[in-house]
Amino acid sequence: MKSGWLGAVASGAAAIAVAMTTAAHAQDSIKIGAIYSLNGPAAPFGVPERDIVEALTKNLNAQGGINGKKIDLIICDEQTNPTEAARCATKLTRQDKVVAILGPTLGTGALALAPIALANKVPLLSPVGTIPVTSKDNAFWPWVFRTAPSDTLIINALFERAVFKPQRKRIGILYQEDAYGEAGMKLATQLSKEKNFEIVAAVGAPLSAIDLTAAATNIRNANPDVVLLKTSAPALGAAFVRAAKQVGITAPVIGTGSLNQRPFLDAAGNAADGIQIVSIGNWDDPSEKQKKLGEVIVAAGKTPKGYAELIGSTGALAVFEAIRRVKGEVTGPAIRDALETICGFKDTYLDGTLCYSKDQHEGVFQDTLITVEVHDGKFKTVK
């Protein structure tokens, strides 16, 4: 028996199926690159990102493309490896001559390839929360546009909901050992000093870790009031909540948006029950806009997984809109300039609006965030 979004869209999937189209001739197409983790620890994230971008591109091309030109989507697998992400960017910009890049899946990859985007004057629409990716201290800042909630936004919301409002003082943190996790830890440390709470345990783990019993034990022994998960990979988050249950952590556990995915629930099993996540969207209780996204995914023969499709689709729809706004030849610099004119944009599947300007490239703000809690293998929106 089908439930949630499946119940709402399965009967209509056939009616909205879109015919496949052949690739356009080079002179009649606009080349867009897409770099995702299709293998490695972040593949549960990267594969749904690729799937939704492919589906949206095929649908757009079936409708005639943009101003009569089809989108030629060229995908490269960065294998959850920042070196591969940079290699993909080099190939896409120098060999394939793309005019924009979507991706990559992880912040470490974005930081590795952003200098290549700068050197080749190609905008990067990056679905990552990693704080330094859009820092104005970077020479590449003008060319990078975020299409996911930033960690600054997510962590502040997480602390407001899990720490400040319930007046908890002793915090345990499990964080991912990369640019994403370390930038989040830096912000958490800053907040602890400003708001007078104590980080009693902060334990790092590599992205590929599968046994976090020792990490969970260290956090349990510190006797925290709440445990925060700063992980982007569903498998890593699941490994921790399984270990937390095994070693007897009784404090509430709350995580960040990337755990709001079916692969996290599948990997964590009943250990996920009671976990809260600050995120965007909920496939088990979708908004009207997300029901429409579910229809697109089902029509493409896929099953919605969660957070990844929302942030992946946002990047694709933003670059399509920017191309529509370009007057004259569609080039990387022209798309970059057009992106900075997109604000108050409602034609994504986010429940909030998308906004860029000449001064900020964050894109996604507080109006997109919700809190979900796991019950019996499903996400329930916390009102």
C-alpha cells in the first residue's frame, strides 16, 4: 500500500510522463555542466540530485527549451572526492565549454572546483551548506551561488530550537571531519561563547566511518542535555544514531537538513525514532509545491529520496531562469549577471523564495526551514 506523497501522485504519474528528447545540435543548445557524487559515501545524496536535474532538463527540452535553444546537460561523477570534483570542473569548462555548473554534492568539492569556475568565468550553483563556499574572502565569490540553506542559517535555527528555546546548557556534538563539519563546529563554538552554554563533547568522524561506537560512548560519558549531529552524509548520521542507541544515549538528538532523506531512515532503522532534523521539505508530509516535485520525479521513473531533490532542483531552476533573463549571447558572465537579478523568485519547489543580489549569493533563507521528527520510519513535521 502506498502512502504519503506516493498516494497523492502515483495515480497521476502516467498522465504527466514526459517524452524523452534527443540531444540538440551544439549550435542550437546551451551547455550546462553538473557535478555530483554518483559513487562513494555521498552517493545517496548525489544520485537524487542528478536524477532531478536530468528530469527537469528533459522536461524543459520537451517544451522547446529556452528561447528556442535546448539545454545540453553534461554530467560528471566526482566520486565524493574533491580532487575528482576539480577534474570534472576542468573537463567541463575547458573541453565541453559549459556556461554554468550545477553542484558538486559536498562543500569540500565546491571549494576545490570554485577557483576553476573563477578562472573560466563560469558560474557555479552549489547545493551545499558549507559556510566558506560563499565567503567574500574568496576571490571566487562572484562566481558561486548557493542553492541550499547555508550552515550559518541551519546551525542558528538548530541552536534556537534545540538549545536556546528549551534552555539546555550542556551540548554534545558529532561532526563530519571536512570543511562542512569543521566550519559548523567553528560557528557552534562561537555561539557557545555568545550564548553561555557549554560544549561538553565534540567528536569528529570521517565521512566514510561506519562504526561510531567509540564516538557515541565519548559523548554519552560527557552527560550532555542534547546531542547535535553535524553530518551531510546519511550513512554517517545513521551510523551515529545506531551507536547512540547501542551505548545508551538518552539525551535528545537533533541533526541538520541532509539527514532528511529516505537513505538515512533505511540505514538507521528504528534507532532513528525520535530524532529531529532542521531541514527543508518533508516527503512524508509534502507541501503543495513538493507534491508537484514528487510528480516530476515519479514521471521520470524514480522514487523521491528527500532533501537532495529539493536543493538539486533549485539550482537547475535558478540557472534556467537566469538564462531566460540573458539578453544576447548566453555566456558564463551573462548568466552570472542575470543570477544577481533573481530575487523573490517563487518558481522553485522550496516553500520560501529564492533571492540573490550583487551583494549576497546565499539564495535560501529562514522562510524555507521546517523541523521534522522521525516516528515509525517516517518523517513527521513538527508544527
